[in-house]
Amino acid sequence: MLSVWTHPACALHDPGPGHPESPKRLAAVLTALEMPEFAGRIVLRAAPLASREALALAHAPELIERVLEPVPTGFRLRLDPDTVLSEHSAEAVLRTVGALLAAIDEALAGSQRRAFCATRPPGHHATRDRPMGFCPVNGIAIAARYALSAHAIERVAVVDFDVHHGNGSEAILAGEPRALYLSSHQWPLYPGTGLEPRSDNARNAVLPPGSGSEAFRTAWRELLLPELDAFAPGLILVSAGFDAHRLDPLADLRLEADDYFWITRELCALAVRHAEGRLVSTLEGGYSLSALTECTRAHLRAMLMD
């Protein structure tokens, strides 16, 4: 069985007409859950609200106040050129973070050791004091700090295969010896970081535009997975962005759904080896709706094996 954490509020976050990070993305993900192969194998759980104190594990008070500020009905608050809040965005943010923290609690209690958070908005670009790149807050960085502070986890790894570098995740976790950040991403591409790691606890594998399965799998097999294996984390957190797929309109990599199945199986094997199987994944990017459904299906199939 696999826990999938979600909440209707995550579909109500609305950055506006034409915005790539639309509510339709979550609908595409939830479509994958309805496929017959998952019948009786997935437990849907309602994401709880995270607290302001949880957000403070990774963010400055000024950012938290700005993101949680009420937005009047019919209005939108633009935090940066790409990151826009609407009336229900504050709840969506708190549910997205709450899903991650609840999934970690459940995984460490041993009842469901793997989980996927079907939530939005994404988070891996948000830094300590700056929302950016569709991301109001950084859920995966909050989750990593939560696992280290609230549970007896000695080491946590954040694995990010989104096509964009998770600059916020790397920056927030920089210098934390108990955390390791690993990312493959297209370069050059927004946000223009990730060519060189900013600290000793980060490893980046850059992929030039047009790269496909071979380059992606080689980067993970020869560089990133050995680093993860050597680190031996007690918990693996996954920033599951599916925008390196060949159909995605915001980038230029050429991955297929099978590549996400492959990397997920590799990560699950390392979770079994080092973390008693504990792996929690959360949705980041992915802007082709058909690819998002296909890649979510591959990701969940891989997590359900063993």
C-alpha cells in the first residue's frame, strides 16, 4: 500500500488565466490515481494544515507573513513575476507543507513507509526570504529540517529530478552536515543556478538542452546515486518534478515516463538499503498535462513495487 496525501484546497490556488502552474496540474495527477492498476493499493489521506512554526523551520518571518496574508476574493497578490497568490493560496500552501510533515510522521512510525504528496503549489525555488518561480514556500526544505528536528533521524537526503535547479532547497540546506541535496537539471535554464554547488552538502548534475534518457540515467548512475549511497540517509525526500519530459513546454530535455520509473526504483532500492524503506515524494514541476498523468503513473508504479 502507498499513502497519497492531497486536499481539495490545493486545487483552489489559482495564479490566474494562462499561468503554467494551474489547478489543472493537480487534476492531471489525480487522474493517474484513478487507473485500475492502483485499485486497492493506494490510501488517500487528507493533508492537514501545517503551522506557522513549521514554516519558520526554513523561512524568515517576513516571508511567512507575506505568503499567509489574506487575499481578498477576486484579487491576486503577485510575489514576484512568476509567483502569484489568490484567495485560497494560503490554505493550499499550509496543506502542501502539512502533507509532507504528516507523511514523514507516518513513514517514521512505520505504518506506511512510502508516500506521495499530490499537492500544489510547488516549492523548491523558494529561498529563506524570497518566494520565486511559482513557489511561495519551500515544502521539501521545511520537511528536511522537520525530520532532523522532530525525529531521531541522523541524516536526510533531498533528491530533486525537476528540470529546474532547486536553488531554494540547496540554499536553505547549505552547510547542514546532516542533510544532502542532489539535483539533476537542465542548464542553462531558470533560475540560472546549479552549475556549481554552493556548499559541501550539495551535488549537481547539469544536463544540456536536448539531453534524453541516456544522459539523465548516466548522471544519476555515475554521479548522484553513488553519493546518495555513500551518505546512507535515514530518510529520502523527493522533489518529484516531471518537467524534464519531452512534452513539457517550459524546458528542453527529452525524458520519457520510463525514466521516472527507473529513477524511482533506484531511489526506493536505496531507501530499503539505508532507510528501512522510508521515502516521501512531493509534486514539484510538470506542465504538460498528459505527461504529468503518465509520469505520475510511472512514479507511483515504481513506489508500489516490493
